Amino acid sequence: MVFTADIGNSSITLAVFDNDGRLAFRSNLSTVKTRCEDEYIILMLGIFEMYGFEQSAIDGAIISSVVPPLSNVIGGAVSKLFGCKPLFVGPGIKTGLDIKIDNHAQLGADLVANTVAASAVYTKPFIVIDMGTATTLTVVNSNSELCGVAILPGVQIALNALSGSTAELPYISLGAPKALLGKNTVDAMNSGVVYGNACMLDGLIDRLCEDFNIKSISTIATGDLANLIIPYCKHRFIYSPNLILEGLYLLYKMNQKKHKPM
């Protein structure tokens, strides 16, 4: 079995794939930069126990990280738990992607994994929209080239900035809007953020279609907040909540065919 970990700014997603490439389970931990290696070992042991898996079943591991202070911490925890050195997504790793950006090293590990997974399944050209702490749009053109990325403030970041920068707007929990226009402060904020992000995505997709001189483009959405926003978009989306994990598994298979003991 293969263990995968995606270390994001808000959460760490852990998953295990069986020998046939099927997702056995996934779980989330909060990203806490001050936690030490042993603390993450205890948390991961608890997750394995909860899902009824033995850590001895793991043959290899792969990690993507956009939080450098935690990369070695999680990597060390994985090494101790599973007795194998984890593969990290980064410069030098085999991806199968034709990356056309200025500096390959600046392409986030999460974007690489998302694009690898999407390239294996979906028709090109396509856009991968990942709605996490930040919202990212990664585009692969009809020539199978990863030709660029757009990064903008994530839904929760924008909402927190709105609440934190104004004297009378409260911190709220996002949900499905009751209507386009709210009748009270909470509903007005909820509607504005959800519909505003949906319209922003529609507008960016339209601009990209104009830029590529095409009428439509396959659009894959992933990330914690995607399922809240995309129902309010005019464009059709393919929702793939496990896209990054599937990409990590594929990257592992490309780069590490067998278990590497410590």
C-alpha cells in the first residue's frame, strides 16, 4: 500500500491507496507549524487505528508540501512510522508534464499533483481549479503543455479579510445562500462571497477561452471549498475531491517502483 500526504496551509490530508490504486481511506489534520515529529506520529497512529489499518501494510510514501517548516517534520514522522523514506514532490521528480513556466521550481507541489492526475483522465485543454487557502487555476493547453497558473485569494481568506477589516461585519460560517441578495448582514455577506467567487471563476474561464480562441474548456474543480462555490457558477465543472491524492499516487508509481527500506 502507498501512503500519501498533502501538507497545505490550512490542513494536512493523509490517504492510503491499496495495491490496485484504489483509495482505501483519507483523513485530515490541522496544519500546526509548532507541532513536533512525535506529535504527528501519535496523530497518524490514531488515524490508522481509527480506520483499522496497520502501519506495517505501507510499502512506500509520497509527500507534497507547500509549508516548508513542516516538510521535514512530516517526512521524519513517516519514516519512523512506516520504515521507508518518503518521496517528496519537487524539482527533479519525474512528472510526465511539459511545463512551460519561467521557473519549474516555483510550481507548487500541489499544482503538480493536481495536473498529473487530471492529465491522466481528462481531455485537453483543461483547467484545474483548486479552492483551498488560495484559489489556483492551472491550465494545460491542447498541446499538453502546462502553460501557466493564476493565483488569487481563497474564499476563506477573502471572507476573513472582510470581517477583520470592517468594524461592524461579523465573522460568519459560509453556507448555501438563501438568495442572491441578503435581507440581513450575515445573509448578505454569505451571498456576496459565494456568488462573488462563482462569478469570478466564470469570468476567468471566459477570459481563458478567449485567450485560447476556443468556445469551451474542460474544468476540473477540487479543494475544500469547491463544492460550495461551483453549484453557483454558470460553467459546468467536474468535481474531483481526491484529485491531488490521486496525483500523488501516480507520481509515486512513476518514480518509485518498490519499497525503499531505511
